[in-house]
Amino acid sequence: MKSKFSLTHLEELEYESIYVIREVAAQFERPVLLFSGGKDSIVMTHLAMKAFWPARLPFPLLHIDTGHNFEETLVYRDNLVKKLGATLIVGSVQESINNGRVVEEKGVNASRNILQTTTLLDTIEKYKFDAAMGGGRRDEEKARAKERFFSHRDEFGQWDPKNQRPELWNIFNGRKNPGEHFRVFPISNWTEMDVWQYILKENIELPSIYFTHQREVFNRDGVWLAKAPFMKLKDGEKYETRTVRCRTIGDISCTGLTLSAANSLEEIIGEIAATRVTERGGRADDMRSEAAMEDRKKEGYF
Amino acid sequence: MTEFSSKGYLDMELLRFTTAGSVDDGKSTLIGRLLYDSKSIFEDQLEAVKRASIRRGNEHIDLALLTDGLRAEREQGITIDVAYRYFATPKRKFIIADTPGHIQYTRNMVTGASTANAAIILIDGRNGVTEQTCRHSYIASLLQIPHVIICINKMDLVGYSQERYEQIKEEFGIFARMLDIREITYVPISALYGDNVVDSSINMPWYNGGTLLQVLENIGIGNDHNLVDPRFPVQHVIRPLSDEYHDYRGYAGRVAGGVFFPGDKITVLPSMLTSKIKSIDVYEGTLDEAWAPMSVAFSLEDDIDISRGDMIVKEDNMPMVSQDIEIMMCWMNEKPMQLNGKYAVKHTTRDVRCIIKEISYKVNVNTLEKVYDDKQVSLNDIACVKIRTTKPLFFDPYNRNRRTGALIIIDEASNNTVGVGMVTDRPQA
């Protein structure tokens, strides 16, 4: 039996996340919210808006731009920034390449996904950000299952999974030495399903590519990828038009599309409830090795 | 169908539970079984585990590989850290804090227990109550997990014997009288074969209780927070300074205890200034009441000076206010605790410093005995300690309020969290 003072799990998750976001604003001098245009960072931005209402966001949004975006994501991003009266900072991977900070990967599977880490760390250093909030969730990947809400990074931006700070109750330790920073994950405890249900409950607008549409795609190793000027076909691969939608949004080069006719949030939720593959199952970046995510995270990835 | 499931989903509750166990007691098998039988393991995860099992030369799919996330853990075949797992049934969403059970991981068990509504403690049906059972139960009691579920596992190896089950139940019942646990439930299971985990066992017709999953789905969690003593640690002051909200000042925070209503007469600590709650504000508008653990903002009738680290309480229900505090401390760091050492303290939203004044005794977590002759508090030790803080804290005994009764101790050189404390219920000086 439910008591009068019970909360639904979405309410409880929302209150927890708002608490964490407010802690960040209170404990750090120069926090920033990482915004990718994906649903998780959209939910994060929504939670941040609620946390400080009626004041504006007390921190800027930071988009690490690989230059390989779905156009719809950029349109959405700019509209959202305008609506919230927020500040947007863009860190450009193309610029990192031009400056010789990173070298573009070669070959048909080339992706700018890993290059983002350098751009991210450079941007954090340039603006002296001391806390970067991200939409990472513990249910996404096994290395993330052990991530703290407040995750300490040394002066090189590295994560040391074996030497993480204990984190108990809802007391968060954001103390650090100069040059170090924190990654904070306010929606750690949300699952993919929670995110979608929350989007439905709160009626949050999403970029159109999350819903079904016709697109030119090709199939590589069982994953549908979008046609784009910088994507190269291997022998035997060909473009075809399919009815697809995005289940997650990242860099075009590593975002697998789902064959789907789902046109509403309710239909998407129904699809996810029935699905038997995780959302990162379509992410080429995770399939590189058993510890691919752990390795990238140690270096300073999102 | 979608409309129905959406509606149901929006009405679900959240239960956080912890599991502690060692390599041999079937903990990983149990979690694997819960996730697998509730259809929470996805095909690509299972495929990845299969691939890894084959590469390692294992004969069977090793479900422990699902929970052991870090490279070092998979290489050594052990769980080092707390891993969080998620699954849901149509009734509830569950968060599992999966922790290693060995004594050298007491700090991880304590961490997992700190946010849990329930604890699953595994007892091997062949061995009965052991030192490990004692340790896990003590931690559940110390961290005030309201519901403890004793899973008597490996019933298949004791012939699914009711007599054996009753024996262990009695044994644990006697032991539990030394502890402070609100509710204990017993379930006889076989994690390996799935008896009474998700589905009822056909091998134990004598057992009339629910399966483990049914127990998890039905535990009453509505009153796990303190709803009696109103406590509101101020986290952040919201000042829009916009034309529309020029004079707005909202005290943002998470209710840490009790229920607040507009019109309540409140006192602010430490200033002791008083006012009334004008409104309880959230993005959607104003609320008629706010209770733990809701995140809200208060507007007050009077313009008084309040900042982060202050606490708003009801005028007629004051917390303890003191600089001398007795706590049960769990030490979390390789570097032992220094008697007369100085540390930073975080308590609710308040930052102070403290000095370790006295180590009264240590607890042998395997036997619950108090140890008076060894005062060295090292990693994984639990001790009764008296501290003095630079400024007063506003607190309640931990067994009355898990939010306002808890604090963490930070080494000021490394900034690492090195100890965690729970305020005892003895009179504080």
C-alpha cells in the first residue's frame, strides 16, 4: 500500500538530479553543462532549468562539435539556447585538427569520436571550468556502472577507477586542488526507459531525428549508418532509403540508426519496452574492445 | 497497450537495495538470476558476456561478468567497487548497489548501504549463520537499512529441507536481537536453479511466503524517510534579479526530514531568526506541502539573511545543536585516523572542520564485541569516536534521521573522503 507521502520513481529521480545540479552550482566556481543535442543532455538541461527557476541557468552549455552533426541537432540546440536565454560555448574538433592538436583517423571506420576528448579537455582548460556536468548514466555501459555522481579528474583530466572517492548518502565531496576538475553525472541513476518516460511526462521537445523519417543509409556489420559527405563506403556496401529513427544521437560516423516507424513518444516507449538490445548496441565506438569505454573514460572522455 | 504501460510506468515506486556477498555464496548468480528472469539483460550484453566467458575458457556463461565492470575486476574475478544495477518490473523500479562482501571491503558495503531501503543478506544453507552473516547484518543495522531480507541460499544442497530453514531462521533471529533492524523477512532460495527467486519453488511446497522478487515488490517504503521532524538544509539561494522577479529570493534545498506547509513558523539555524513560509515553489507553481526527499525552494515572509549551510526548521521542533558530537565512524582510507588530527567535515550542506578528540572503542564486526585496548582506527574499521567541530552542526541521531545524522570526514591535504560518521543516539554534550 502506498502512503500519502510516497513518490513515484520519476519524481524521486527528478528530485535527486535537481539536488545534484544545485550542489554543483553551490560547490564550484565555474561549472558547465555538456550539451550534445542528445536526449540525455536535453533532459539534463530541462532539469537544470527547473533547479534554478525563476532564475536563468547559472552556468553555460558546452557543445563539443565534431563537425559531423545531424543538421537537425544544431537547429534544435540553437533554438533551445535562445529559449532559455542561456550561454552556449562550442568546442570545435575541426579546430583541434587544424591546430595540430589531434590527427584525423584514417580508413573507412574513421570517426572523430575519440578526438573529442582532446577538444573537451582543451576547452575545459581554456575556460577554467572546474566542473563539467554530463548526461552519462550508469545503466549505459559496465564501466559507467561504477562511476560516482561527483567524479574527480586529475590535472590531466584522467579518471582513476581504482582510486575513486567514497560517495555516501547524498553528501558530495567536490573539494579539489588547482588544475583538477570534476565530471558530474546528475542522471546517473536513470535508465534509458526513465529518460523516455520523463520526456513524455514533462512533454519535452526533441530533435526531429528521434522520430521516424526516410533517410539514405547503408549497412555496416549489421548496423545502419547515415549517408554523409565524409562517410566512405566499403566494397559491397550501398546506399538505400530506409524508414529509420535515432535511438541515441552522437557523431554521425558512429550513430547507428534503428529501422522504425515510431512517430510519437508513446510508440518509441513501446518499442524500447519490447527491444532486446541496449541503446549502445548500435554504437561502433563501444565495440572496439571489452574495455573500450573504460579506456576512453580514463583518458578524459565524457 | 502503450497507453496502458505508460500509465503504469508513471505510477511506479523506486526501491534501492544492496547486496553483499563473497565469491562463493552465490551473490552474482542471484543478481544474474534476478536480472535474467525479469528480462532485464539485453541480448548484446549477454552476447558480450558469452564472448568473454569463452575467451576466458569458462565452461558456462559466467553471469558475474555482467556485474564486474572494471578491467581489473574481470582479470582478478572479483568485485572491487560498488556497482549499480537497474531493473524494473511493472510494479517497481529497482536500483541494486552490488558490493563485495569480504571484510577488506567493509567500506564498499557501507557505501552501498548508505542509500538503501533494503538489504539482501545471503546465508549458505549448509553453513548457517557465519562471521560474514554477522558482518553484513551489523552493517545493515549500523547504516539503518529499514528492511533486511535474509535469503537462505543453496537450499538445493540441503535437500530443500524445511527443518534446516527453520533452524537457520531461529539462529539468525537470536542473533538479530543484538541489532537494530526494523523488519526482517526470510526467503529460502536456490539462486542457481531459480527456486523462489522470481518464480515460486515446486521443491519447497512447505514455504508459504513470497518469492524474493515478490518481497522486493511489496516492501512498504513510503515511510522510510523521517516525516516527523521538519529539516531543510539550505543548498543555494535563487535570486533571478530579472525585471519580472526582481525581488524574488528562493531558498533552494532538499527536504531532509518532516513535512513543511506554507504558513509554517520557522526558525533559521544558526542565526535563530524566525519567519513564516510564504510559499513552497517549484517550476510548475507552488505546492501545498513538501516532504522528504523533495527538492523545492521556500519563499519566506521576512527578508532575513540566510545562506548555504543554514538550516530551516520548524519553531517547535529543534534539532540538536552542538560542536561536540559522538559518532560511529567507518574509516575509508589506507592512512589510519589520527587521534587529535584535524579534518574537514561535510554535514548536510554545511562545511566545517573538526578535531578527533577521543576514540572510545572499536567494534569487531565479526562478533559485535567492543574492543577497548586497540585504538588504532585503520581502513575498514568501525569505531565510536568523539569529535569537536569549529562551528556548531544541526543534527539528529542517525537512527532518527539518516540525512541529518550523517557526515563525511575529508583529509585536507588530499581532499579525499577518508571517513564517514553516523551520530549516535546517546545524549550529546
